[in-house]
Amino acid sequence: MDIEELLLSSATSLANLIRSKKVSSKELVQAAIHKVKQENSQLNAVIHLREEKALQEADNLTDTGQPFLGVPILIKGLGQALKGEPDTNGNVLFKDYIAQQTDNFVKSLQNAGFVIIGQTNFPEFGYKNITDSKLYGIAKNPWKQAYAPGGSSGGSAAAVASGWVPLAAGNDGGGSIRIPASWNGLIGLKPTRGRMPVGPSSWRSWQGASINFALTRSVIDTARLLGELQTVQSAAVFQTPLLDSSKFLSSPNPKIKIGYNMESPVGTPVSNEARQAVINAVKFLTDIGYKCEPYNDTINGIDLMNSYYLMNAGETDAMFRNIQAAIKRPVGKKDMELLTWALWQTGKNVSAGEYSNALAIWDQASFEHAELHKKYDLFLTPTCAQAAPKANDPLIQPKYIEKMNHIDELSTKEQRQLIYDQWLQALTYTPFTEQANVTGEPAISLPTHVTEQGLPMGIQFIASKGREDQLLQIAKLFEDHHLLKMLHTTITPN
């Protein structure tokens, strides 16, 4: 097999080939870097390569039993710091900043045997479900380059779907792994809050709503990576007990009950394609003996989203307070994109009491889903309500741009309504993913559907906190029945 074609194999298979000396890590790293160099101009998925360092690490590899021995990987350019490499947040203030330390999640990837070859594209500060930062430009979808790969882990998704690496790291604060997984035909797991390594700073990223993991092309890689990286850290704010990874790929309990729901939590339209993806999954599961029935979600989705936006705004204010103290000068509108500016101005008017009450809404939502899980082991929804938008669509209506430019002149109530209104177009595409971030439940997107226009769409399963094993088992069931639809062509360079 051609060395570049090997990159379409699972990371697990590649590690086995390296360990048995049928291929070297350096050969695979060279092939991955070559593909990025050859094809990235079409997709703008990778923003930084560390070619010399990666080849040196591959050359000096020592086998100590690492599960992903010598396998090339890309990490997200946001929230995954690697010492000596760019750490820009996609923002002009940090465009020349270099990470001073490697964070614990990235260390865990390295300890698992991966060779990091570079960083992937993302929107500024990860605030969007598309990838279009002014600093790095617009990323494209390998299925159809006129369309978006999603966000905020859009670059990672495009890289994996293109076959450059077998998996890539991402993070998910509102669907940022699952959305691009859905729109690129990949498997995207958001683990339970507290499952993944955090620190040595940012211990409670977005109050635990944001968590690191990866986008993959195979269930075995997802399962093996979760088993390797799961941890309980004594210093971590959020913790969850370790799972028995030997059960990740076993058959699902035939007695599990699955509730399905195709209605947007915020009352926005859901496409026929998204509904059909769920209907097809229900038929498959029912035909092989699983009990599926519709369920009504008791959570008030609009209130939950407003609490989520209030958190975003408050965290943005805290971030810029720290930034101004560090750089010893005031920060203005020219130092960031307009959406970031609008969030910051709104966050200045969030009181401590309001912030605390917003988190109380999260706790209530978590309780309501815990009660619902007593009846349904898994919830099934579309991952996204619509197929991917066009790559150059900012998902912000022009009428809101002028308002955001003057958001500092509005009342607190008007600011918060503007934040909801301007984000509504984007939320209409992806209303199903945020709930699991707020509740802390694990959720997975599986690529089971391709639209009439030839664009992938995923379905989402949500489990009780700590039950990723159920998600992986159901994912393996779909994979074993050849129901996962992934891209098997490569990008043709200009």
C-alpha cells in the first residue's frame, strides 16, 4: 500500500505497523506533512507545521508500549498549548505569542505516543460554529470546498476527513467537536465533564462546558484514546470516576432504551435531511431489537441558551481584564473581531449574582436530564439541524453588524437580546449540541447520512454522565453494520 494511503488507516493500526517495524514513524510523519503541504492551500485547515521537530521526534522514538506509538497527529490551535509553538487564540493581540508550557492534555497525547506535526485552524477564541477567523482565514470542507467544515474545531475535522492524519485533537464548548464531525463525516465524541486532563491553568474552561478530545475516522481509535487519556486529577475542579475501557467495544445491552427527539430545543427549523437521519437510525435500531420511542425534553432551551451566552459574556470580560493587566494598556474594538467585542461589552454588565443564577440553570438542566435518563439510557437527536453552510457565510445578518458596532451604547437588556439575536442564525444550524456542554453529559456524533447535495450529516447520542461506554458501544454497532459514511477521496491541489 502507498505510504500516504496508509494514513487512511486507523491510528491503532498504524501504531501496530510501527511497532512491528513494517513502517516507520518517520515515514508516516513525512507522508502526513507532505499531504498537508500539497493540499492545505485548498482547505486552509492547518495554520502551523512543526516539520523539523516532528521528524526529529519520530526519528528518536522509543517504544515503551505507547498505544499510539509514532502516529502523526494534528492538535487544535486553540486551547491546546505546546511549549515553543504558537498560542494565538486566533486574535491579533496574540499573533506572535509562543506557548511557554505544554498543557496537561497535550502532554497526555505525547505520552500516548503521538507525534504532533502541527496545529489546525479555528475561529477567534472559539466563539463560532464555523471557522473563519480574520487572523487565519476561512477553512473549507473537503467534501465540497464551497462549504464550511464547521467550528470551532473545523480545521481538525477537515484534516482528518482529507486523510492527512487518522485523527486530530479538538475541543468542544458548545458542539465544537460534534458539529464539524457531523459536517465532515467523522466520529466526534465530547466526553463527560471532568473526564479529560486539564491544567496547569484554565482548570474550569467555560465553567466546565468546554472539554478536549478528538475527531476520528474509526470507533476503535475513539475508544482507545478515551481509555488512554481518561483521568482523575486531584487538582481538577470537575472529576468523574474512571471507566473500565475493556467494555468500550462490547455489544450494547439489548435492554437499553433509546429516546429520540427531532425538535429544536430553541424552536428553530429542523431540515428534512436531519430528521431523516434520525428516522433511519431509529429504524435500524428497532429492526435489530432495540426499544426506541420519542421523548419530550423538559429543559427550557431558550432559557438555557441565554444562560450559556451570559456565561460566555462574563468569561470574555474576565479574559480581557486579565489581558489588559498583562499587556499594561487598554484594549479596544480594533484588537478583536466584532463578535468578541460585542460579547465583551455585554459581559461588563453581568453581575456576580446573575452569573451564579445562570449556573443554577445549568444545574437544574443537569438534574432534569438525569431524571429523564432513568427512563432512557440514550437520547438520540440530529447532531445539526441543517447541512453545512457555505464557507463564506458569516452566519450573521447584516442588520446586526451595525448594532454590534454600537453595543456599548445599549442598555444591559438590549445588549443581551442582541447577543441572542445575532447568534440565532448560527444557532439555527446547530441547536442540538449545546445542552450536553451545559449539563456535562457525554455525547457523540456519528456520520450516518449524506444529503441529496452530497454533504454529510450526523446523528447525536447523549448518555448519562460517566457513561461513554454506552456511546462507544452504540457507535461500534453502527460501524459494524457499515452505516458510517466517510469521505474516501483525496483533495486535488490547484
